Amino acid sequence: MSEVTTQKQAQTPSSILFRDDANKGFENVTQESLALPILKLLQNGSGEAQKRNQNYVEGAEPGMFLNTVTKKLYDGDKGINVIPCYHKTEYQEWAEFGTGSGRPENIYPAESDIMSKTTKDGNRDRLQNGNYILTVQQNFVLIVAENGHAEAALISMSASQGKVAKNWLSLQMSQTMSDEQGIFTPASFAYAYKLTSVLNSGKGNQWYGYSVSLVGEVKKSDLYARAKDFHNTLKANNK
């Protein structure tokens, strides 16, 4: 066997001790350094679902879920299982389409009095500067694949989906467990839920929304521990 062949065999990935070097290179990476994927529910007007659009994602169709970082698609009919780890309400200030930055001009926490500074303008809560306030329910979750792999994501629900978000919270808080001390309400991340997409219609429009149903308790201790760690990190960052 030649020296070159021997050298190549010695350097094959299977012979590298990956675990010995686990997490090296990420010593200075914090949660703030990472882009948390957004799980986006694609609509008929979503650029990711339009073949001639510069943002098109291969295979994307309205009604699918899209991970905005990995570009992974999930079938909306089949649905996905998620573990809710953290929730917060925030108020986002938006300019009318085509007049602003294309993103929230300002974001206000749930404790803000910004809503008292708005007036009703049709379905909009309008500020004096002409911008409007959108109430957004932010749901931080772990997406759990069939093989048990889990990845973090953010699901934003607003407008017509705000009611879905509130019902989901009510469903989470209605779960109970019992031990020798009696009945108690477990953490939100003690249960998994299935999200599917449904076609809604109203006032001559159609759009895809979320449907939520209970799957059951999180049985794997390592998955529960990861969900708890995600919760603790988000709680610490949102103080």
C-alpha cells in the first residue's frame, strides 16, 4: 500500500474523533449571534411560493410551512409536531405597504401603553403618525421530526390568527398532571401539539391559517430537557 493511500485512509472522517472536539469554534457564539428560524405559513402571495419570484423556494406551495433559515418545507396537510417553549405578546408598529422599511418600524412589549395612543381605522389600530399597530403572538417552539430530531423556531400569529394563538394558549393551560401533592398545571413544554394549515375565507379573500391539536405528553427526557433549556434561555433574554 502506497504512502499516499495510507495517508488518505488515516484522514477519513470516520477516524476523526468528532466528539472530542464537540462545540469547539463556537466559544464566543451567544443566542444573540444566531438567527432564530421563523416558521412561515406560505400564502398565495408569498414570494417563496411563486416560481418567477426571486425568493422562490423549490417545491414550495401555498399552505406549506417554511423554515426561513434552512429553507426546509413541511406539508401543511400532514402537519408538524411542535413543543411550545415560550410565549410573549408584542405590539409591532408598521407603515403602510410600500411606504416603510418593509419591517416593523418599532416593537413594543406587552406592558406598553402604545394601544392607548391608537384610534380605530377600519380594522387598523392607527397611530397619529399614520402607522398602525399589529398585535403579534410570538410562539417559540421546538419542531420535532419523526426521527426525534428537534429544531428551534419562532411562529408569529397575528390578525385573524390571533384567536388561534389565544385558543392554543388556553389548550396548553388546560392540561393537568397529578402527583402525591395533588393536581398541577405542567410547563408548556410538557406537551407536544400538531400544527396543520387550513384554508380560510372571508370578505371575498382566502388565506391559510393554523389549526392546532394536542398530540400528548413529551415522553423523552432529553427532548424535555432541551425544551426546558430553550425556555430558560428565552426567559433570561426577555427580562
